[in-house]
Amino acid sequence: MCNDNNLNLCLKIDENTIFEFHEKINEQAIIDTAKQIEHLLKQNNAKPAKIQDVFEILVEVMQNMLNYSYGNKLLENNKKEASGIFTLSYETTSDRYTLESCNLIEEYLQEVIERKIDSIKDLDEKALRKLSREKMRSKEDNHDKGAGLGFIMMQRKSTQPIAIEFVPYKDKIVQFKLKLIL
């Protein structure tokens, strides 16, 4: 279940927790956590390509939480702070990472996210790469029109379609759950 207090980051290998983080999410927390996870994966001899994929997706998901979570705060230094849950798991038998996140969002964002995911769910790697290049060149507002670059990047790195779920939380607020398998 999502909470509205802190970011809870947990890294598990074969269901065994090897790293946990429980703080508010902010720009510095994103940088520090991504570096710690990258270092941990290198220590465990993860493949460089997988380390890069996990690093990029971790940063993207945490930035999305920071920018779009319900109840995110603007601090005195004009920086944002937010809450959410993020779990990274590794299954040795399948050599796959699973990234799951959950944060609270305003209800109207559900339709926006569903539309973005629907627009890319059936695209193959070639079409995703082409769409990504078009988005980068067009300078259009990626948050309003079609899938944003973040979801395109996530889908390109995933071995399966992005899984999303929305669970009612309270009036006009929903839990947004995201699952990616790398």
C-alpha cells in the first residue's frame, strides 16, 4: 500500500532485503539513492547494461514521484519534496530486476497516464526508438501530448509491457502503482 509519509526504497535479491531507504524524496535523495544502488549492483557483479537500465529507471521514477505526487511540497529553497514507495528486486533464477513504485496522485492524472501507456504498449523497439527521437526533436510538451519520454524510455528498457494500477485512496486521490521488469 502507498503511504503519504516517506519514500520507502527496498532492494531485495531472491526475496532477501539487501538495501532499504526511508526518507522523503527530494533532488539530493534521488542522486544519493541512485548512486548507492548503482554501487551495490556493481558490488554484486550485475551486468553493466542492467546497471545502467536500473539507474536510469530509478531516477525517472523518483523524479516522477517528486514532480507529480499528491501532497508534494515546495520547500523554502524552492526545491520539491514528496513521498512514495519504491522497491527493486532481483531474481537470480531468471536474471531479472523488478521495479515497483507506488505514490499518491490526483485522480485526473489517472486518465493522462493511462492514455500515455496505451499509446506505447503495442510498439516494438524500433517504433519506440523512432517515437523517442521524434519527441526529442519536436520540443512539444511531452507531459500533455502522447507518451512522455520517461514512459517511452521505461518501456524500451522493460522486457514486458509497463504494468500500471490505480487504487482509490480518498476523495479525488488515487494510489498509482507502476511495475517494470528488466
